[in-house]
Amino acid sequence: MSALPLRNSQRTPAEAPALRRWLACGLAAAACHPAAIDPPDAATSPQAKAEPAPLAVVSPGMTSAPSGGPDAGPAPQPFSADETLPADILREVVREPARDAGMRETWRDAHELAGLSIVGVIRTGEGPGAPRASEVNAPAIDAARRKTEARVSIDVVPARARFVFSGAFALPQGTELRARADRYGHLLFWPGESTYRVASPGALRALIGERRLDVSPLSAADVRLAGEGPRRLNLRTRRVEVVTRAARATLELASVGGIGEGGPLVCRFLLDLMSAVPGAPACTSDEVPVHAELRWTTRGSLTFEALSLARRGNLPAQELSAPPPSFALATDPPPFVAADTLLQRADLAAFRSAAVDVSPASPRDGQAPPPDAGLLLVNGSDQLRVVWIDGVPSAWLSPGARLVLSMMPRGRYVLQWRTFLGDGWEPAETLSVPGTSELGAR
């Protein structure tokens, strides 16, 4: 057995230089030796056959997604209302072993995509509450308020986003918007149709507020950093302030890796509600708004709040394509409906535990006579309006429309006419049922 080297305490002064020369030679020899490689007939490693996760999602005609830098590639172009788009076949990058050294990249059609699912809610403040009376059924009113939350389910993948609306919107339940990073604006999918319509930049205020696709005048957005924001959904946020002629907004943005330019598409949605010129640099890649407050320059405000975020690995590519195969362009306006309720008959009837006879109010000059039962609503204004009853959004009416809520028990209620976006409302009124509420009556 060879002798072990001496410990430092046992080495003589003469041996130290020799030891340093020996160590230097050893290190130099190790640096000069080439790295070990497998012999040509070695078995292929199982890891070499494994297919790595997709690196990107693209579609025909999309060379790069805008990221705000000088090398971001072509600027996005707006959707055109009369342009028939080719089917958006989403493809993913796949890396696989090459016959020569290294890996090669190929493309394949995507069936499922990895991304993020967000459940959000839009609020425009609280309406005036119910009168104080023994017959007022507060639990039923609270349950109706929860049912009529305006919810938005958002699926986000790199370069694509999908918005699905439910709850107290004037839009039909399940209405969809889809967005893509290489185009400004949105594609609108009406439930039950195999068509899509174009919501040009600046059209979201009219679409969500009045079921129309009119384009609001756009203005430049002044974007300013506002420091660190509060933790939301256990995520750190940063604040950005955005000012346009229509609103002043505070966005709280969280960084979520792996969503690329899909997250900023949610920012574009909010900025479109503010009538901002598209392309305002409010969000960066991999960022998504989790809270936003838009304060209208007229009056009132609108708040977007993310209630949950969940990573998904199985988002159907067909549901994110914009447009998907077999869907045709529709150039006609969305179907017209004069008025509708936002609650089921039983929900409205449950606002009172018992009917109470009250003296009917005297109709104003020119006001429509009350019905024999229930509440007659008449919208004499030039805007779609939402009727809040006892603090709950209960029905909406287009300009000139009439609607009878025949299921409402006799009694007194508090009613208010409001815009959906929360930028306009009338003073609350206490009225008797049977009775009439007419907006715009002289």
C-alpha cells in the first residue's frame, strides 16, 4: 500500500514548492484532456428519445409577437371588419434528436396547450339597498346579488387569449371574445352561431355596455410606473397607472412565467374599455393584470378583479384559435334583443317573503299607466340601461324598450337606472308594485 501524503503540519518547508508544482501539473493535465463521449456503438440513452415540452405557439403568418423592444418584429395590424381571415391553426415547436449532432426543431399542429386560466369579476359599485320592512327577504336578495356577478373566464396561452362572459351582462351567456398578439382588436363569437364578427379597436365599450360594435374615439395613453402593489392571489404585483381621455386606471400586474404575450392581451382588453390607442406599453411579456380600477372621467368607476389563477396543461387549441376552422366571417351586427331579465322569475319573486298592499303612486304626466300586476319598465333614453332593484342588477332595456316584470310581489322596492359600465346613473326611487318606472319621462 502506498503511503498517504503528509498533513500540512508534517511537511517540511522544502517540500512545499514541490507539492505546488505537482498540483499545478495535475490541474493543467485535467484541463487539456477532452470531455468523455459515448463510443459509436453505445446504446442510445432513453432521455435522447424523449420529446421536450413545446417551446412556442405560432400560427400561419405570425413571425413574432410584439414585446415592445426594437427587435419585436412587425407591429400588429388591426382586424378588419370585412376581411375574411384564414383558419388560425395553432402550431407548436418541437425539438427532437437529429441524425447528426444536436437537436432539430420541427412544427406540429397543437391539440392541447399549456397556459393559465383566470376567473375574474367586473364590478361597478353597489346600488341602493332594499327598504327596511319585515317582508324584505334579505337572504334571497344576497343570493341574487351573487348570481348576477358579471364574471369573465379567461384562458391565456402564449400569443392567444379567450374571454367568456357570464352573469349580469347584457350579452348572452357564453359570449366569447378571442385575441391574438399579432392583431389589434378582438373576434366576437355569439352563442349558437358558427360565425365570428370583428370587434375593432375601440369597440369594447359599445359591445359590453350596449351590445353594439360601434367604435369609440381613441386617444393616446399616458403610462406611468407606480411602484410595488399589494400581494394578490399570493403573487407579488407592480402598479401601472394609465390615463386616457375616457378614464384614469390603476393596473396591478403579476408575473406568471410561461404565458408570453398572452398575458398582455388581458391588458389590451382593459385598455380597449378605456378607448386607448392599441399598443400602449402597460404590460410586458409574462405579465397579467390581477386587479384593475378604471375611474371614468365623467363619473363612476369599473373594477376588474381576478378571483383565481390556475395553470392548465390541457387547454384545447380549437377554443383559442382566432378564428378556428369552419367558422365564417359575419358582417351583420349582433342580433337585436329589446330587453331581458338578468334573474330567473323565481329569484325576483323571492325578494319579498309576502305580498303587501301599498297605495299606488300617482303617475306623472305622460307616464305609461301601471300594469295590473308587477312592474312596468320603460327606457325612454338613447342608451341601453340596466335596472337595479334593491341593489341587484335585475333587467336591461335597449333604448325605447318596454319590459313588464310580472313576477314581482306587491310592495315597495328601491329602483335605480344605471349604465352597465358604471359611468352613468339616475337617482334612486322608491316605488310601489304594481307600478311603473320610466326613464326619460317628462
